[in-house]
Amino acid sequence: GKALQMYDRAIKIEPSNSKNYFLKGLMYSNSDRYSLAEQYMRKAIRLHDDDLYYFYLATVLEKQKRYDDTFDSLKKAISKNPKSSRAYNYLGYLYAERNIRIDESIRLINKALEMEPNNGAYLDSLGWAYFRKGRYHDALGKLKEAEKRLEEEGAPDAVVFDHIGDTYEKIGVIEKAVDYWRKSIKLENKAEVQNKIRKYPGK
């Protein structure tokens, strides 16, 4: 569309300006055309080695389920900018989500939280990493804190509710688990969460 033409014109005028390639990559990413997005982001990186570009390249690689490449890209983002709390969090969360390198995951997310202690998304990541570690009471504490922060920001999150439900299930408080899964479904109706509720008819 119009925006693409605009970026193409900008690229013609300033072929060595990395930003135009990056923005075009973001546009492709937003319309789910991930391999094209990747091409333009890599082109931007060749012109300018920037932590922001590596961070967004990681999001595009993750969408393509290329997890090792995603990890590499986030590690590059961190090495370019050791103060990138979101890159620490993203890498830590991905490890927890894939259920690998859990101690490393906890270390990375704690690093993000040192920089942004009240970030609800980071608190959720830490809670989820504790869950993977089998530290369910620690997990619940962090996840409830995440819930509270996101509530205050007016941005409740279906994933956080789902995580809290899973944690309550692990500690055997089934009614609360089902309550939280229902909250999750209200925000985002996912079949996998519906299935969890179905396991406990009458709750």
C-alpha cells in the first residue's frame, strides 16, 4: 500500500539509511509476512548494528519457530545494549516458555527487573520461570504481583491469568485455578484454556 511505497521511495533517496529498511521490515512483520520482514531487518543490521534491530529481528524469527536463531539475535541485542531490559526479559521468558535453561532464565529476568522492578510483564515472566522450576509458591507470589501491576496499568493480560490458573492447579486449589482460567478466556478465548476448565466439571 501507500506506506510501502513511501518506504521504497525513502530507500531510493537514502539507500544507506538503515531505518527505512527496518521500518519496512516492521510493516511486513505486522502483516505476518515474516520472511520478507526478516530480509529487510537483516539489511538494516548490515547497515547499522543496532540492538533495536536485533530485538525486532528476534520477534520475526520466533514467529518462524526458529528458536536458536531467536536466542542468538537476543544475545546480540544484549551485547549491543547491556541495559536493554526488554531483551533480557524476552530471552528469559522464551527459555521458560520452551522449558529449557531455567536457572539462566531466572537470572536474565531478574536482570530485567533490576532495571524495571514494577514491570508487570517481567513479573509474569519471573513467575512463569519459577513455575517451570517447580517453585509454585514463589511463582504464585510473582504472578499475583504481575496481575496487580497490569490491573493498575489498565492492561490485564489473558496469559497472566492462565499462568495463575496453572499455578493454583499445581498447589491443589482447583476452584481458584478454574476462576483464573475463566478470567483468561474472557479476555482471549483459547481452546487450550477451555480444555483445562473442562477437566474440572462442577467447579
